[in-house]
Amino acid sequence: MPDGRRYGRSPVRDEPLEQNHESVWEDARRRLRAAVPESTFSIWLKPLRAVGAQGTTLFVSAPDGIRTWVERRYSSLLSEALEAGGGPYNEIRFAELDATASGTDVLRPGLNLNPNYSFERFVIGEGNRVAHAAALAVAEAPSEAYNPLFLHGPPGLGKTHLLGAIANYLRLNAPGLSVRYTTAEGFTNEFVNALRSSGAEEFKGRYRDLDVLLVDDVQFLQGKQHTEEEFFHTFNALYEGGSQIVLSADRLPSELSTLASRLRDRFEWGLTIPVDPPDLPTRLTVLRRLAQEAGLDGEEGALSELARRIDANVRRLHGALTKVIAHASLTAKPLSAELIAELIPTGAPAAGPTTVEQIQQRVACAFGISQAELVGSSRAATPLRARQVAILLTREATDLSLPQIGRLYGGRDHSTVLNSLRRVEASLAEDEELNRRVGELRTSIHSPSSDQA
């Protein structure tokens, strides 16, 4: 079982907190207490505690049951309370606190995965039943079932959900194991940055001393000769050391034609499983769950109609439901089968616009900026917010992966796109005006006339 040193990759120092950290946090807590109702403070903010720092960033921990909500809803408020003190820290990030076998508390970085990625929340259908079973077997017995496990299929069918479910399962049930989730894009960026700064040896230590490695979208390793070489050696080191490897891609290993043949061969050493589009019963189950989470009830006829009309992936189903909910809200119409028929043509291949260009044009116009500003590097408030909204709408309405979206928005990387999504989703929960504007944009970009824009 790994000891605490394996989590030394965290940017947070493992040594005991200096008094300065504690005093700065206590000062921020006093401002937080004065800024929110006492009940809000007691339930959501009081359980937080400072656990470390690096540079100008203060790391705090939160109980698992409230962490996601606090991070999503109160991150801005936390940072403002910290900055108001004028101390050495101006940013708050969340870290996980784990107990090792020795009983010593050590910090490790979060996996940056949605906690909703679980086996319980995964909707099983004929197209993904085998993939779900294999992923669960790997989570229950790493390196003993299938190694490597390779999932393949078009975007939006649940591959990332299954990789996340494995990681989250192990985090809860085998906290002594070192688990790392990344994307091929993230692996590449870390490798390039390591070569420029800390060197390749530090990078090798980070990736070759793991119990479980999960890598999404490995098709993006293609064409990156030096990264392919490093991944080849990482794969060999982990496999020969008995570590579990789980990979996903949008196609079979044999179809990754520009990837080095020795990597393609290794990807097929274990179990290769397709993830297929959901059938009608599965689509309906997915819509029921999404509707329940959105607070809708008794809309079975509308959901059945929508499930029949959208036969694409789960992400498109979500986008279609978001569209009709937004339209119903803006027009004060009931969510019904008739409304579905009005908004979603029979056999519609998608609920969204055909191009990212359309989304960018609509959002730029709505925010009064140029399309160049939208995809550019400006950090001014309006272009930044518009860019976050456009990224959110692109994610909802297309099959594009996060790295693909990043390339269409000024060459941004996977982590930047993910951060934009989190920030705008948190803002939507608090800002009614932004929520209204995004709702109008959703209706606008999905309207029949949008292809005329």
C-alpha cells in the first residue's frame, strides 16, 4: 500500500501549517460569516478549514458531502473574503485530505472529476452494458480483471463517465491506491511543461509510480512524436509493474492510423470494448433522470417524444432537453409533446446548431463584442464572460471534446476549458440576468432561422 509520500505530487506542502495560514483563514471566515445568513455559514462554510498553501494560493478542504456545492456556488465569495484581508493569498482552491495506513494526514490533489461520475448514476443500456460491467470489474479489482481496458466510441456516449466512475470508486473504497486521471491533451501539456521547467525525471516520477492510470481521448496522442515516445515508456513501466491502465478513444486502436504501431499493439493487449449510442429505452431513462434533476415532474409524454426524435448521444439529449426547457420558460408554454414537435423536427440529428461559428457569432453579438475578441486572449470582464458562455453552449450543442473546443477558442488547453465551464455554471446559479441571457442564446442558436445568421 502506498505511503504518504506518493501524494507528494500535490502542489500543497505536506508540512504542518504555519500559524500565518490559520490566521489568514480565520480572518476570512469572519468576513464570510458577516456576508451570509448564519444558517448558510453553519451548513456550508463553517466546516471548511485551511490545509496548506503555495505561492498566493490557499488550499482548503471540505467534507465530501458539501464540497461540490461549496466549490460551485461559493468559490467567488471565498476568494473575495480572502482578498479583502490584504494578506499574502488571493486565490482559494480545494484539496482533499486523506488518511494513510500510518494514520498520518497527508494531502493529495483532487482528480478534477465530476463527483456525479459514478457507477450508480450511469444509465445502463444495450449499447454500454458490457463496457459498464468491465469498468466496474476493473474498479473492484485493479490489475486483476482486464489490463489494459480500452473503451472506444463516438463522443458523448459515457466513456469519460466510466473512467470517472472508476477513479471515484477507488478514491472512496481504496484510498491507499494512487490513482491519476488525465487526457491525452493533459498528458502532453504536462510533459512539454516538464521539459521546459522541472525536467523529464520529475514527470516520470509523477506518472510511473501509480497504481491506476486512466487516460481519456488517447487519439490526441497521434502526431506528437516525443509525447508518444514518453507514453510508450510510461505504459511499459506501469504494465510491467502490475499497475492498472484504462484508456478511451473515439475509435478502435487499429484505426489510430498515425499512432506508432507499438502503441496500437499495446492498447489491444487487454480488453477492447465499444460504447454504442443509446437505444430508445436508454434515452428515455436518461431524460427522466435529467428532468428529475431539473425539478420537472409529470412530463412523461414530452420526454417520450424527445427520446424518439433525438437518437444521438447522451450529450445531445441533454442539450435538446435544455433547449426545450429554456424555450418553455421564455415563452411561458408548458413542456409538452406538442412543444417538442414544434422545436425538434422528426429525425433531427442534433439539438444544436451545425457549427461552432454560429455559436460564436450569436454570443459575440449578444455581448456586443467582435468574434475576434471572443476567441482572443483578452481578460477584460465582458470578453471573458462571453467566452465562458460560448464554451458552455459549444459543449452542450456539439460532440466536441474539451481539447477540441479549446483549439477553437484561441488554442486553449483542456484544463482552461474545464475551468471556464465550472466558472460560468457557478455564475448561472447566482446571476439571474446571466441565466436569462444564456437561456435566450440557447433558444436563438437552436432556432430554425439560426442557419441564416
